[in-house]
Amino acid sequence: MKTTLTVLTIAALAGSAASAAEISGKIKLTGTPPPERPIVLDVACGKVQPNQIATRHYVVSPDKGLANVFVYVKEGAKAAPAPADKGTMLDQIGCQYTPYVIGVQAGQHFDVKNSDPLLHNVHSLPKVAGNKERNIGQPVPMKSDFVFDKQEVLIQFKCEVHPWMFAYVGVVEHPYFAVTDKDGSYKISGLPAGDYTLEFVHLKAGRQTQKITVGADDKKTADLTFEAKAPGQ
Amino acid sequence: MTRSTDNVWLHRYACLLAVATLFLVTLGGVVTTKGVGMAVPDWPTTYGENMFLFPPSKWIGGIFYEHSHRLVASLVGMLTMVLAGWVWLKESRAWLRWLGLIAFFGVVFQGVLGGMRVVFDTHGWGTELGIFHAVFAQLFFLLVCSIALFTSRWWNGRVEKIADSMPLAGLRKFFIATTLLILAQLVLGATMRHQHAGLAVPDFPLAYGKLWPATDAASVELYNAHRLEAAGESPITAPHIIVHMLHRLTALAVLFAVISCAWLARRNAAPGSPLIKFSTLWVGIVLIQLVLGILTIWSQRKVDVTTAHVALGAVTFMLGWLLVLVSSRFVTAPRRLASAVESPLRPAAQLEHA
């Protein structure tokens, strides 16, 4: 028994050592996106959110980096068991969901937190069969556990008490996914050598795919540009 | 117990209930426009508490509108129960007594339907039940208005001018067809609103710059890229756009039909007839409704404008139905009442020359 465990551990370590490939890149947006809409807060939210907030459909850095793009391996990666650790937490703070887009693995638990001293409802709206829609109240600061068993990119979360509050969760059946940061950068690590198709999903700019081949220990770059087309273009 | 057809206070009470029902329909419109139908995720409780004891301090954000809608609905339910009892005890017409009971069961059904819309939302039935709930609300409103009409003095034999006539029967058919057209328009409107996709076509008089918008996948993707929803509305699809465009076309058809009805009423009904008065009012209401529809688009679904559009839609439907009933009164009454004294129509000679 002990020998078997040792062999498995060595095999796992060897596997992980061989799975050090990394894909990173920067996503940019060309063109001029429509201006974001300012959000009018109600009285209760005005007390916990002192700033004027707006919608976050196109978050673009000065050098045109596009934030909140969900990047994942669409083809080429095998499904993996969900990790025991919880995924990125989705927080409701200042009557806003933060972050706007997160990713978790199918079967991986994650928390949706209410950091505000007022009631929010958390309404998940999956479309894929097997992912359960839920609508729960969080009357006080608290956390609720969520999990989705099937791959789905992207699932909307809403608070209907404050309808301007919504965010998205990408659920993927393996750990090879990322969300671009405020500069439009992302990094996917630990990939085994192989041929992959990456999909880049932005809720407004659309979806694009890119094929890429990585060897063991490769550090490859996959940049991409979305275009904000003018109406009628 | 004395039963009669002359119950003035019962009539006034039915009118009050009709106003309360219209207010309830309007409040339901606010809930849907604001997208807060699921702000209270449980039913019949409210966040686990008794609906009637839910503390006002917790009526925040969308909860205020959804919870108010539920409380006003409860009030309308109780008022309807009283109406049904009142009609049962005091009304001499058996069919009207049964109509009161139907109203009671109707309001109970509508209340449960609203609850099911909440309970089954997380099971994927929210949209369908929401549409049904919205349309049934309009039908219940008609029923209450009908009872108000049936209990009025005008309906109860004090109509001085009664006569059967083919032109008037034909006019009634026009009223029926137009009212059915308005019902179809209400179904289209409810479908648009309960898909929670916001404005599927944001410009007017054109639609995405064209007379008829493109609905291919690339065009729809482009439309969605430019829709910056403030309340997380669903992306639009080609069917959303088609339903929206049908709503616009049906609006024109309704306007044409209502103007035709008013014109026919002027041609066929006697001067001073309620058919002329109501059908003229109908034209005015539909014109205002058309303007409100346009303003709903131009204001990007501003809540007050959109809600007024919903409320006036209910009034338009109600006016059509009342015209059907009033014209039926003229047409069918002579067959039952031999004591018809005067025709509501122009004399036959005038009709021939009209």
C-alpha cells in the first residue's frame, strides 16, 4: 500500500513537473466602445458606495488593454477533478459585484459574499442543464456556497434588489482558464504539452478562438485584439 | 334577503375595485420594468417572514416594488372576495352572481400564478409564467369592469333607446375583432417585457437604421455589442427583435381598427349614443398610447413612461371590451325585451342614405 502511494506521488510530481507550460498574453480593444452608463444608486446603497459608479461592459486601459475577458482552453485539455480548495470569491461590496468576471472549475465550490450592511439577493442564472439556478437572500454580511457541475461560459449572477448589480462566472471542466486584469493581461499556467484551442470570451466584444501548441516548459504568448465595431458596420 | 338589480353602492364598489385592479396592474408593470420581480425570492413568505408582518425597514431597493405589488394584490384579492359575497347576497341575476364567484376564483388563481412565477423561476418557468400572469391580469381587469358595467343603472333597463339592427350587429363584430387584436398586442407586449431583454430595437421610427432590421447572427451580435444594459438584461436574439417589430406593426393595425370602429359608430349609431362617445374616446386613448410607446423607445424604457404605456394598454383593452358589451346590450336586448321604445340608430331611411 505504502509503495503504491509512493509511486503515485512520484508519478504525480513528475506529471506536474512536466506540466509547466504557460500561456500568457494581452487582449486589446480597437475602435471606440459606446460610453458606459452611469448608475443611479438608491438611498441605502448611496450610504455604502460614495463613488459615482457606472456599468462595466468595456473596461479598457489607457493602452487599450481589455479587462474582464474570460480566456480558457476550449479544446485539447482533459476534464480534471475539482480541487478541494474554494475558487475565487465573488463579493458584493459597495452595492457592486467584485470582481466583475471570475472563473471556477466545474465541481469546485466558491463563495458569494455580502460585505454590505444591507440585504442583497444572489440569483445565479445558468443555462446549461445540470447547473442549478438559485436565488437566495443575504440579509446581513455573510457568505453563501455555490457550485456548478457542468462547464458553462459564462453564468450571470444578479441582485434584483439592486438591479444594476450583476457579474459573471465562467465554469470550466479543467483548471486552464484566466480572466484578463485591468491591463488586459492574462496567464494560464501548468498546461501539459499539447495542441490547444483557446477561446477568448468578452460579454460585449464577442468570442474568438486561437490555436496554440505548447511543449513542456514552454512559455508562449497568445495576444489578441477585439474590435469595437460601430453600429451599422 | 332582498335581491335586486338596483344596487348603487355595489356598482360604486365594483368601480372602486376596477380602479384598484388597474393600480395593481400598473404596479406589476413597474416591477417588470425595473426587473425586480425576483427581488423577493420566496412566496408566500417574504424572506422567510409572514408577508403582512415583513418590516418596512427591509423594504429596500427592488423589494419595495415587489413587496408592495404583493400587498396590493392581497388587498385586491380581499376586495374581490367582498364583491363576490356582496353580489351573491344582493344581486337578483343568477348569472351575475356566478360572475362574482368567477371573479373571486380568478383573483385567487392570479395570486397563485404570481406566486408560482416566483417559486418556479429557478426551475426555468419564470418567463412563461410571467407572461401568463401579465395577460391574465388584463383579463381579470376586464371581468371586474364588466361587473361594474352590469351593476350600473344604465345597464339595468334604463336604456331608453333599444333596437335590433344589422348595422349595429356588424359594428359589434368590429368591436370584438379590434378588442381581440388589442389582446394579441398585449400578449406581444407581455412577451417582450417578460423576456427581460430590455429594448430589442432601440430606435424609432427606423429599426437599427432600417425599415426592417437585419436579424442574422452577425447583426444581432453587433446590436448586443452596443447595448450597454444597466440592469444585466439578457442579450437580445432574433426572435426578440421580431416580437418587438410585430408589436410596432400591431400598434398600427390597432390604430387603424379603432379609427374604423369610431367611424362606423358615427355612421351607424344614433347621435349621442355611448357607442360614439366611447369609440371616440378609444381613438384618443390609442393615440396617446401610441405616443407613449414611441416615448418608451426614445427614453430607453424610462420607468414612468413605460409604466404609463402598460397602464394605458390595459385601459385600451378595457374600453374595447366595454364597447363590445354596450353594443351587445343594444343588439341583444330587443330580443329579450319587448318594450323597446326607441332605436339607438339613425332611422332606417337615414341609414340607407349614409
